[in-house]
Amino acid sequence: METAELGRAIAAASSVARAVGLSVDDAVVLHNSNKLALRLVPGDVFARVAPVGEEVAEFEVELAQRLGEVGAPVAALEPRVDPLVYSRDGFAVTLWTYYEAATPQVSPADYAEALEQLHAGMRKVDLASPHFSDRISEAEQIVADPKVSPELPDADRVFLSDRLRRLRRAIDERGAEEQLLHGEPHPGNLLSTTYGPLFIDFETCCRGPVEFDLAHVPVAVAEHYPGVDHELLDDCRQLVLAMVAAWRWDVGDQFPNGRHFGEEFLRVLREGPPWPTLDAMVNRVDGVQST
């Protein structure tokens, strides 16, 4: 969120928490991009905040409840309050359990096992959700409209549009089995807790092949996941790079250093395989920026 919105969003989350009887003296920003993640103290509540209309919070709350009921490894909603989406001052606020970190990171084998368990739980949940190709369409619309991506060079616009179109067709022609997916199960959406690895942030859930989810995780994690179609996974990894590249050129994108990321993702796509994973790309770009 922009600085002008940040203070209002924090105030809205704090006000909501106090109104439902939780103790709030301060708010610690854990993550800030298009959505805001906060730790409210001393009550230790995890709050997610987004402008009303720019979130799917009701879907996320319902899905988290259903996945919890079937024993999937997901973070729980805050048990001391009603599981609702609260609106305040133009923001949608949801309240979740705050988990202390148990270890610095989850091992690849445990990560893969948790993702496999999540997918198993998702197969038990009957909830209408978007198709992963809808996200390709969103990326294509950004690339196609110079008003939305005014800084994207023409040559890159043509290149990225063609790549997104070809990857959509290639993945569709494989006819892989599809199911409900997390949508973005990257390391930033997996918590290491005393209860084991737990997934968070279900606003990007969609239907598609499990390889689309695996395209968001480190290589070592995918190696521990059983029954992977590696050619499909390769296409999905390239697709994720192309979609992220498109999003970073959106004039409304609030990702830190987003334009630089967009340039680097395009460069990697032009270089060709092997396709790096998202975590490798983030480490690569951050490493270049820190030198």
C-alpha cells in the first residue's frame, strides 16, 4: 500500500480488533504490497487488510474454515472472534491466529509433504473458484493495454504477449488432471510453526494442474513431490515467470522495486531454459541490488 493509505489501514485493523474485544496497543507491519499483513500486539493477532473491492476475503475465510475441517495444513482464523470479514474506513479486515516461528525455514521434504497434504484436503472441498487460466488472461490484458503498462517497451510487449499465448495453449493441450490449488504456495506463504508447516494467503486459489502450484516452490521441494509431470512443470515455471513479469509492469503495481523485477524477469525469459523458480529469481535480483 502507498504511504498515504498505510496509516489508515493500520488504524482500521486496530479499530476492528478492539471492537471485537481484542487487546491492541501497537501494530507491527509484517508485509506490505497490494495487501497489508500486520501483527497486532499485545493480543498477538495476525490481521490482513486490503481496500474493499480489491480482495476476495470472504472466499478466503470460507476456504480456510473448510480446509481446517478436513485437517489440511492451513493457518487458522482467530478463534476468539467470529470468522467474518470486517469492514472499516474502506478496508476489508480479516483476523487470523498469529504463529511464532519454530525454525528459520521448512525442509524441502517437509514442505513437499505439507503441499501434498494441502492438495489432498483441497480435493475434499467443493467450492467454486477461478481457473488458473483466468490469471493468464489478467496478465495478457496488462500487456495488451499501453494505458495499463505504459513503460513496457513495444518489443517486450510483443514478446511477452506471444509467450503468454503459447504457454496457455501448450499447457491446455496436455489435458492434465485439474483440482483446487493454492495458487501461490511460495515460501512466503508457508509458516514454520510448532504445529508444523502451515499455509496462508488463499486469495489466489484457483483450479488447475498441481504442477502450477509446484511452479511456485523451490526446485528441491518439487523433487520431493510424487507423480510430477516434469515437462508440464517446466511449462508452468515459465508461465509463472511470464505472468509475474507482466504484473510488475502494471502502472498500479505496488511491489517494492517492481519495475526492476519486471526487467529481470523479461531478461531471463529471453535467455531461455533452464527456468529458475520464483525464490531463485528473488534471490538473484535482491543480490544484484545489494551489491
